[in-house]
Amino acid sequence: MSTATISPVLAPRTSQRPASRTSGAARSQARSSVRLTRRGRAVVLFAGLVLVLLAGFFLGSVAVGTDEAGQGPTTEIVMVEPGQSLWSIASELTTDGDVRTTMREIERLNALDTVALSAGQKLRVPVSTD
């Protein structure tokens, strides 16, 4: 069995540059051995952005839920009678005098877009604490 070794050989530069204040050895140490073209820099930038995007996507999609069910507000179902408005239903339920807050809570619980109600409509309302 035979073995082969490879030893890198650097070719000397053929072009001569004018002498500068720094020595050639110092300049060659300061220079990087890898040079990127404009296209290469764009590819490196694009690859970096893709990596950051993927890391944000996978790390941001971690579930933050728990095993226990949440406790929603205590509610009851009320059927709207003819002539009733959202204000009248909220005023019947309100004990502290702030009817507008109760109206907003009823709108939120039932996902209402408008305050217009129809007779026979069922509404989820917060339980009044008397």
C-alpha cells in the first residue's frame, strides 16, 4: 500500500505594485484570503436573512398553551322579547349603575356588530351579582 501527501505551493505574484508605507508581509496578513464579489455578498446576505427568518418561524411557533382549560366569565342565556333593546337588557343586569360597560360586555360575548336586536334572539349575558 502506498501513501500520498499533498503540500500546497503558493505561486509568487507576477505583477509588481508600487511600494507603500506598510511592508508586504504586513499587508498580506491584513488581507483576507477569501474575497467575495458583489454577487457573492448578495448571496451571503440572502442566506443569512433566510436563516434568521427560519429561526424566527420555528422558534416563534412554540405553543404557549397549558393542559388546563381556561375559566370564562359566568354567563346565562336570555331571550330577547318584543320591544326590548340592548340598553334595557343591560340596565336590568347592571347593579353598579354603569350600563354602558354591561352593554359592551354583552356585545363582546355575542360578537355583535350592531346594537339592533330582534325578538326571539338569544343572547349570552353576564350573570348579575346581587
